[in-house]
Amino acid sequence: MAQALIKLGEREDRVLTIVKGKFGFKNKSDAVNFVIEKYEEELLEPELRPEYLKKTKEIMKEKGKRYRTIDELRKDIEHA
């Protein structure tokens, strides 16, 4: 497990304290890990998540449509 010493501003520290309390974490380290996990789930490469692949396969089965580019597929998924 990696360890890091980080400097937080007053606002960021307050946010971590709120996350810690809201979700019942033992310490701020758990709160930081939670925030990172949520960031990863929501913002980092969603097309690689298993749920995304499952959804794309379902869409292709339902419509029987073939996609020439990933952009065409994204457009259909976003407007589904």
C-alpha cells in the first residue's frame, strides 16, 4: 500500500470531513479512497467498464445495427 503526505486547503479538508461523516468512515484516508473510487467510476474511461460493454452488446442485439466507428456507438448509447 502506498502512502502519501498531501496538503489540503481548508475547503478540501472540510469536504473530506463531510464525506467521512456522511459515509461513516473511520478516518480521512478512507474518505480519500472513496472519493478516488467514485472519480474512477464516473469519469475515467467508462468504455472499459464491464457495465459499458454489457450495455453496448445489448444495444447491438436489440437494434441489430452495426457501427462503423466508436463515435456512432457512443451517440446511440447517449441518446438511448
